[in-house]
Amino acid sequence: MNIIQMKTWIASFKFLSLIPKWNKGFTSILILGLCLGTQTCFAQNIPAIGSKRDTSSASAHIRPTHRDTVPSPKSVLLKSAIIPGWGQAVNKQYWKIPIIYGALAGLAYFSSYMTQRYHDYRAAYYNSVSTHTDQRFGKTPAYLIGQSPKALQYYRNYYRNHRDMVYLGIGLAYGLNILDAYIYAQMRDFNVSNDLSVRTTVGPQQVGPYQALSLKLTFHFARP
């Protein structure tokens, strides 16, 4: 008997001493029933001293919190946009950084070469026209003196088009750097374990008096 049950019995006896004698019989039966019900209720809901409370039903709805240590894909995307290779460093894919800068450096050098050639042929072609005497785009380079205006025009257009293609390649390489870092950050915590599989088993099976061929599919999923 715990303290609450004891107090209930004491209060009941005190109450019995205050009521008239003719009504004590009925009241005693009523209070006795209430006390027994109270005792049964507390016996079911109040654990004994030293026992552990069963919290399985309460804890069934509370799942352990897991702190996500994977970097945010949005932050990785922003970092890659600011500095190429920064997102790969956050994703710990350091081996990609030399590839990114090698591609960007090669394209930048190639674009510089194409731009210089385009400027030379543009100036030479402009100056080859007899009506142009102001040398608007500079002097004709020494290695282009004496070439025909048609050839100068052709190579001017050739180097200009290739320079524009190189600019497009630089933008593409820059965009691929951002896209690569973002996709890897998105898929970094994606479960690709061997448990995500399905296995098939084919074999004979007895079905009553007949022999049959059974096909069994077993799905394996990773545990959360």
C-alpha cells in the first residue's frame, strides 16, 4: 500500500465518523468500493518502488535525432560559383580540383591565343582596304604583310569564331564545375549499399500430388 492509498483509507474512516449511524451501513459499502477501486487503479498505474517505468509506448513515437553532417547542396553550389573547386573541396573530392583548374587554364590560354590572332588578322584586313587609312585597329603585323585581303578576311573570321567557341567552352567548364559539386552533394548521403537488391530463387515445389516450379523474389532493403 502506498501513501496515497493509505490517505484514502484514513479519510474514509474519518468521513464515516461524521455521518449518522442509520446511514453508516450503506455509506461504508460505498466508500469501501471506492477505496478498492482506487487501490486497483493505483496498482495498475503506479509502478512499485525500485521498478522501471515502461516507456516503450511513449518512446515508440520519439525517434532519435540524427545530426546531418553532410554539407548543404545549396551552400556547395554557392561556393563552387564563387571559387571553382571550392565545392569539390567541401565534398572532399580533392582529386577533381587539378582537373578543373587544368581545364580552365588550358581554355583560357587557348582563348588568349585565338584573340591575339583575331586582332592581328582584323587589323591587317582593315588596313588592306584602300579606303581605310586611319589604322583603326592598329598596324599590320609584319608576318601578315603582303597577304591577299581575301585570305586575311577568311582567317579573321576563322579565329574570331574559334575564339567565341573557346569562350563557350570556358563557360561550360565553369558550369560543369558547379553542377558536379551540387550533384555530388545531393547524392552524397544516398544509400547505395549492397542491401538494396533483389534476389531470385527458382526451384521445384510440391503442390499437393503435383510437382511445380516456384519463383521466389527476395528484396533486401537497407535499415534506416
